Amino acid sequence: MWRNVNNSSRSLKTNISSGRWRLVVAIVFLLAGSLIYKLFSLQIQKSDLYVAMASNQQQSSSKLAPGRGNIYFTGDVGGKETLYPVATNKEYAILYAVPKDIKSPQDLAEKFYQFFDEPQLKKNSKIIIASSSNPIDNGSQSIIASTTRDNLIAVYLKHFDKPGAVYDSLDNKKIDDQGILKLYAFLASSTSTPILASDLELKNGLVINKNATNSASTTLNISGIGFHLEERRYYPENNLGAHLIGFVGYGNGDGQGKYGLEEFFNSELFGKYGSLQSDKGAKNSVIITDNRQFVPPVNGDDFILTIDRNIESVACLKLKESVKKLQATGGSVIVVNPKTGAILAMCSLPDFDPNNYQDVKNISVYNNPALLYQYEPGSVFKTMTMSIALDQGKVTPLTTYKDNGDIMINGWSKPIRNADYFTFGGHGITDMNTVLEYSLNTGAIFAMRQVEPAIFINYVKNYGFGEKTGVELGAESSGDINNLLQKKVPDIDLATASFGQGIAANPLQMLMAYQAVANSGVLMKPYVVKAIIHEGQRENTIPKEVRRVISAKTAATISGMLVNVVELGHAKKAYIDGYYIGGKTGTAQVANRGGYSTSEYFHTFVGIAPIDNPAFVMLTKLDSPKVAWAEGSALPLWTEVADFILNYYQVPKTRTKQ
């Protein structure tokens, strides 16, 4: 009995020990399995995550900005191509404020006004006073100047008078290396201790006083004002070519091209970012090792333009003089190589300085009037109408009609008259040469009517009207020939289109139609980029033919008729000694709501020189000048620029003096 109890007790203890052992073994296996699973998860399933996390703690990744490509005008010096940078990069000091450190915001605001704004306001005031003969006006100018001063100081105060603020960007106000020295000298000077800009130098991003005797005080600091150096876009020629080039804006981080070539080719000019991955050392110091990745940035492409700097300079200068002299609201000059379509000059007013693009009062000034603004060209279109009738064999230069000075059109209540109707009346039996020479509206209608309407309209489209030229500048209008695209075109729309009213074109479209005439009837695509340099390799633009518009024979005939316009007609002021010049004037009413202005006109002249072997075709246009006709405004402007180009190109003279 006792033995049995002992045996049972011993058996129970053995079972309990065995169970505990199994439990321990099970726990060990579970823990081992859990550990193995964790290791598997860490090393296999989530290895990328933890490698990335470790890399982030141990490595530093930086984005490396590329250098924006340059843009160049060209020039001919001794028969060799010379490049002139018109858009490049320059290191600027970008100013900022630390308002908490500014002791007297009002004093600092006044000093900023005195440095940045007062000199320009005084200059403008002198110009206004010099041009004003009314003493009351001069007094008004003083009130305006005082108001402007207070307003500008108030703008600076918004940045400076922020108690406790540690940073204010000053709206990206930038200044070059010499400017920052002048500013610091001005702000740091006092009546007792004047400091000159020549006493200072910019070194390692700091303004250093070269005359300081104590080494601890060589760095010149302005309490509450600081700057950092940053590469920004720089335009060495200022306003010259501004509409063509556009500008780079820095409002949202990286500079982005706006308007013109800067916008159209922004990605090519910008280039591609590079990157640098490096190890982090103590206190986040950078350690560059061999096993870290370095991808160099790719700088932007350089652009060489067809624009000749010398022609552009003269064209812009003469345009400014004409606009000022004739009190015009604006104007354009465009010069094209007729054989290739290369644009040699394109200048418009009003313009702007892309270095200070933010200073314009109206952002519409950024638009290129030579491309975006379409207008009814007027009598310069008569050349196209006459060429269509000639090309169809419906008229010759000697074809005649009877001109009564005016004509009635079916469905229109008023007669259409010639511009000289009230001074000359009818011209009687008149040939087509005289139609162009005296710019007769009735003659343009006669020539148009000799051609089927559908054929006439098709020629108008083939000349490029109603479609964009495709020049690589963006923001181009397509013109408006919708009056001619109706299913049944009214007689009045055909009649007015024949002399350039009721349809619209931008100045470049109008010029390119004459380019086709000068190029033996072949229309070329206009272009402004002569070559692109990508990673050291230059790729030149190949001129592109769009289509043949008229035959070579017709082009020669209409060219001869345009010479008669200069020799005998309204364009005598286009005469240049030694050359045969062909061209046509146009004085067109400015369309407004419901009709036309009775006081504002667009004046245009388009000329080809020399006519026997054209070196260039040029359009000059003035908006609302204070003279009656284009022969007294756009035409003299054309002649001044053309005379320069002929001499600049050393075009041989082919006629003797008259």
C-alpha cells in the first residue's frame, strides 16, 4: 500500500517535470521562431526601409543647380561673326531684413528711400519740369513727389517695423557687388565718420572695411540688414531686345523664364539639376567619400540669335526718336533677311528693362507688339491684292479702269472713297501702276474683282494671313480674316479686304508677305534662333520654306511696280541715293467698338532694298502719331534705318545719281 502511494507520487512528479520541460521547450521554440521571423522581417522584408533610414541618418543628399544658358546677339566685324551677350548670369546680393534688430524702422526706411528711390525721382522731376511751361504744373509735381516719397517710405516700413520678427525678404530686392558696397557705405556713414564705397570690399560674402585698424572690426555689419549672394539673370543691354528675350522671374523659388525666348525655351536654357550624396560626420559636417554618388548638373543650352546687335541698336534708337518727335503711343520696327526668313532686328515701344521687370506700371508692356497685337494694316495690303490679280493673269501693270474717286458696293449704304477724293476727285482712266503709286482704294477693289472670290481668299491664306508664323517667340496672334471665311462672303468684306481694312494681321505677318515678294514668290518661316550650343556642340538652324505663293515672274513684276511707288508715288521719301527701293505706305483707321476712330491711325511702311537683289525687307509702324499720313512718319523712319543697313552691309550701289 505504501509502495503504491510512493510509486504514484513519483509518477506524478515525473509527469509534472515532463510537462514543465515541454512548456519550457515550447517557449524556447516560440521565442526562437519569433526571433527568426523578426530577423527575416528586418533583413529581408523591410531591408530597403531600414537601409534608407540608416542612409538618411548617415548620408546627406544635395540638389545641385545648373547654370542657365546664355543668349547672344550677333554682329559682323570684319566679316566674322561676333557674339554679344544679352542674357547671362551674374552674382547679386539679395537683401533681407531682421526686424527685431532694427532700432529705428522709420530712420532706416528713409535711408532706403534716399538710396534707392530719391535719385530716380529727382531725375524724372527734372525731365518733367524741363518740358513744362506751366508753373502751376510744377507746383503740382512737388505735391506728387512728396506723396510718392511718403508712399515709398511706407512700403519699406512694412518690412522694417515688425517687432520681434527675425526675417523679411524685402521682396527679393537685389543689388550688384558695387551696389552693396555703396549701400553699406551710405548706411554706415555719419557726419563725423564718413565711409566711402572705395573703403570697402566684398569678400567671402561679407563686406570688409579695408581701412579698419582693429581686426575684429574689419567686417562691416548693418544692424537689421543682411544679404546673401545668389546667381541671378543679368541683361547687359538693358531694354535692347527686351520683348524678344523676356526675363527670368524669381517669385517662386527657382528662376522661371517669362515671355519671349526665356519662356519659350525655358527648359533648354535652364538645364538639368545634378545631385550629391555624401556622408554626415560629427555635427552634421559633410564627408565626401569615394562610394557616394555625384551626378554633375547639366548647364543650360546657349542660344545665338539671328538678331544683329548693330541693326537692332539703330532700329530701336530711331524708333524712340520718331515716337518722341511725333508723340506716337508706340511703334515697331522689324527687319528680315528675305532669302532665309532670319529676323535681323525686332524692336517695339513701349518697352521695359528686364533687369528691373517688376518696376513696370502695367504688365501688358511685357507683350511683344510685333507679334501679339494685330491691327488692320491698310494700304500696305494693296500690294498683295495687286500681286494676286497679276499672278492670275487678270491684270498687267498697264491694265486700266475708270476711277471716279469713289465706288458704291452692293449691300452698303455709303460710298468707298479714295484717300485723296476731297482734294483730287477722280483720276479718270487709270492703270494699275497708278493704283499703287497713289494708293487708290477703288483700284484695289477693281483688281480684286478680276479674280474669283474663292481664289482671292486662298491667296490671302497662302500669304500667311489668318495663321501664326510659327516664330519661336511664343505669344503670337494669328490675325483675323474671319470676314473672308464665311460661307457666302459679302461684297463689302471683299472690297474692304482688298485695301487692308476689315481684316487684321500682326506686324510680322504683314512683313513676311512682302518677304515672299522679295524672295521670288516663296514664303519662308521667320526665325530668330541662329544656333543652339548644347554641351559644347553647335547646331545651326536650317531655313525653312513654307510655300510658293506667287510665281517668280509675278514677284518681279510687283517688285517693279513698288519701285514706281518710291520713284513716282507717295513713297518718294524712301529714296536712297545709289539704290532702287520698292515699298508701300499704309495709313489705316484704328478699329474700335462699333466702327473706327476718327482721330487715331496706324501708320505703316514696308520696303524692300535693294529691289534687284534684296538684302533686307523692313516694316516700320507707328501708332497714332500726330501727323496725317504714313509718308510723314513711318516712311522717314524706314529710310533712316535702311540707309544705315545698306552702309553696314556695304551693299554695292547699282544706280547713278539722279
